[in-house]
Amino acid sequence: MLPRLSAILLSTALFFGALHLYSLHIDFPIAWHPDEPGKVSQILNDSRNFHHPQLLLEATQWATGWFDTPPTPQETVQTGRWCSAVFAATAVYALSWVGYATGGVIGMALMGLIVGLCPPLFTYAHYMKEDAALAVGVAIGVLGMAATATAGRWWTQLIGVAILGLGCAVATSGKYVGAASVVSVLLVPLIPWRHWTFAIGWPLVFTAALAVGILAINHRAFEEQTHFERSLEAESEHSVTEHFSLTMDRPNTFFVDTVRRQTQWPATGLAATYLLLLPIGLRRRTAWDGFIVLYAAFWLTILSYSVIYFTRYALPAVLGVHVIAGLGAIALVGVFRRWSGRAGGIVALAIALVVVVVQGRRVLIFNRQFIVANDTRTILADWVRNHVKPGEQVLAENYSGLGSADVPANIWMRTGAAELGSVESLRNRGIDYVVVADFWYERYFIPQVKPADGAEAGVARIRAFYDELFALTPVFVAAPRVKQEANTCPELRVYRLER
């Protein structure tokens, strides 16, 4: 009884700790994220475009009513961001129970720390975007798999299957790609039955939980079925064709590189440790032990068939690596515990300290970068006010944030600076400064990215523009301390065009 009570208290603390951390500094301007205004418009108008499933929007719609949120874009987007923080914190809560199922209270603590201090999860919990909604569905599904595999009775196995079905429903309602999570049900037939009732009942329980969850969250899609089907078809085609005339091979290695960059060495090392220890004591292993590795690899494979070059899409795979890292930490502690309980405790404490120092430090840096005063767009606006004369012409990319800044110069806002032609043509137009943002221009130089069919000449012209611009020396650079690979703190360069 005492370990279970300790686990309840610890998991609750992990949830509220993660929620507090993930909801810090969510007050940055709505104009800084190009996708959030469209979502806010749907909330304020109580309408839907069905570009994504409905979990994030329905949760935000409910939260704005419950908290009596003022019907302004900024207040509404902050409520939506808080919902994302709740989703991410719930993912930490669910996965901490996976740690408990495999390693007791110490396993819960280690899994909670490793997942809770995952820098990409922290980052994407701050936006009114669907990434955290997908993550919580995947996390609940993983909890369902672990609960089913480790349950001691047939009826607790059925509860595990119900949680698995609910997780798949939530993942499907988070992002359309979340429907791929249904493959996790393949684990269930591999689990030994506790009773024949389980063998008969689990398909019904899984299907019921899946169907009820999807219907409850996405009821508007069924009420506006024609609109939903058109949007689903358009989004599905978009994910496998091109984005801004750029595409990638199918499959590609873009998301493998992303997972490698976004996973710090403690998580990478612990995940590798789990893979190394997996063959040891093979007879004592269950289907769950190997399936979780295959499930993470499955997500990475699915993602590799997308041609959209956004690093945030890799979050399910990044989260999977951190879950495997948590299992690796639990397994490593178990190895030392066989020698002595004291040695196991020392190893657990050492792992926790390393995770807090390394991953926690990265999260703290990212947290400071979310503060409006520290954001590179605020720093850029201050520089423009102090160095650009009234009436001077500034061509700025949208991600620079100058479109919503109060500055004395004449600002020409464009998605990309190359839209107005070559650098020489900008001089001829009287442009004095050009401001570019890495979150826009870097996509043209990603190794895996190539022009879509028929767009070769246009993409070549854009790349040539940036090559010509970057041959100049910037007069000012606003750069983050650590690159976040998100809409926060883009690196901004200012070039003076001398005439």
C-alpha cells in the first residue's frame, strides 16, 4: 500500500511540476507564430477548418468558456498554449506510470525526470499547436501497452487495453498522423492471457475505447462531414507532395537527423544501454520489452515518409527515445541492485543528477529564451529603433517579428526576402536594410530538401539570392544562446545595402 501511495503522490507532483514548467512565459505575442492566429480565429468564431483533428481546438474552446477568457486573440492564444502545456504534463504523468510499472517508485522518478526534462517536449508545450496533443495520445497509448503487459489479472489487462484504445483515440484526435498509433494494438495478441475472457474481450474493449474517444473529441467532423473529408484529403496530399515548392525523398533521413540533434547525450546513452541490456536475461523478457523499441522505430519510419521539413514533427520519435532512455535507466539500476541495494540507489541518484544538470540546463536556457524581453525579435526591434533612421527602407522576413513592432523605419514585410528579386534589385528599389530569419531561409539549405517538380528554377533563384546576401557582412545579428529549432528566438541577421 505504501509504495502505491508514494507513486500516486510522486506522479501528481510530476504532473503539476511539469505543468508549471511548461506554462511559464506563454505570453509572447500571437503575431510571433504564423499558425496560431488561424487557430484563434476558429475559437473566437466557434468554427473549424479541419486542417487538423479537434483535440487542441475543442480543449481550448472548453477552457476559454470555463475560465471566462476575454475574447481577444492574445488572451485566447495563451489559453490554447496552456492547454498544450496540460497535454505535455499529462504525457509526463502517463509515462511516469510506465516507469512505475517497470521499476517501482524509483523507476517512476527516473522516467518522470528524463521525459519531463525533454527539451523538445518543453518547447512544443508552449505553442497553440497540435504537437503536444499528439504527444499525450502517444504517451497514454504507451501506458496502455505497459499496463496490459504487466497486469496480474485478466480484468486489469482489459483496463490496460482500454487505456491503449483511449491513447490511440487521443493521438488520432491530436494530429491525423496519430492514427498510425493504432499499430500498437499488435502487442496485445503477443501478451499471455490471464483468462480466456481476456482473449474474447480485448478486441471489443479496444474498439469501444477507440471509437468513443474519437467520436467524443471529433464530433464536429461528423457533423460537417463533407468539409472534414475535403480538408483531410488536402492535408494528406500536402504531407506527401511539397511545401513552399520544396520537398524531400520518401523515405528520407531528415527526421533521423532531427532526433539525433534533439536528443542530448544522457538520453542517447541510456537508450543505448537499454538496447545493450535487452538480450540479457532474454527468457525473462516479455513482448513489451522489445515492442516499445519497435514502436519508436515505427514512428521514425512513418515520419520519414513525410516531405514536410519541420523538426517539430519528430516529437513522437524524440519522445520514444526518451521513454527507452527511462527504461534504460531502470534496467541499469536493476543490474546494480543485484549486487546491492545501496549500489542501485547510488546509480539511480547519479542518473537523476546527470539528467537534471544536462537536460535541465537546456530546459532552463530554453525557458529564458521564451521571455519576451530575451527573444531575438525584441532585441532586433530595439536595434532598429536605435540604429535605423526614420524613413529608411527595411525589407524584413515575417519571422523577424518587425511587422508587429513599433519602429520608425518603413518596413516591407515579406515571407522571404528573395520575393523582391536579387540583392541588386533591392538596391535599385531603395532598400536600405534586409532582415532575414534562419527559421525561413535555412529550409533552402537542408541537405535532404530539394525543389519540387517544376520549381527548380525558382528555388535556384532563391538560393542564389541568399548566397549573394550572405557574402556581405551583417551589421547586426540577434542569435539565441542555444538554437531551439522552433518559432522561438530565431537567429536574425541585418544587412546594410550600400549604394
